[in-house]
Amino acid sequence: MQRVRVEGREGVPLLLYALSTCGWCRKTKGLLNELGVAYEFIDLDGLDGETKERMRAEVRQWNPNCSLPTLVVDNRTCVVGFQEERIRELVTP
């Protein structure tokens, strides 16, 4: 699995499933960077074969449509798409 860690203020665990070529995924990463929070992301288009299928199955557990970006917050809540207000609400104290 190709998780990339972005350093920042520690808070709730954040995992972003994304595509490197997706504008909405880039906006979500940009927002998380702007908020200065630590998070991890996986660009699914950078994966191959079995690993890619395993990650898609993971995404489907949170988001049956498997659309991206999919942000998992604290391993309990899922935000699908770029929803700036919702993301701010969930990741800022």
C-alpha cells in the first residue's frame, strides 16, 4: 500500500483516497494543507494490479460508489467529494 504522510497538527486520523489527476482530490489535499492538519493519502492511480483492487475494495467499504475523493475521518466518518464546510467542521477543533 502506498500511503503518503503529510505532516501537520495532530488531531483525528485522516485518510484520503484520491487520484493524482483529479481536480477535486487536489482541492481536498489543498484544504487539508491549508488547515495545517496531519493526514495520509493514497493516490489510487499510482497503484498496480492486486494492490489497486484491494484499495478500491477499501474505498467501497466507505463509499459504495467508489468515487473520489473519499476522506475517512477518525475511522468512523466518511466525506465523499470536496465538501469544504463538512471537512472544516470535522477536522478543526
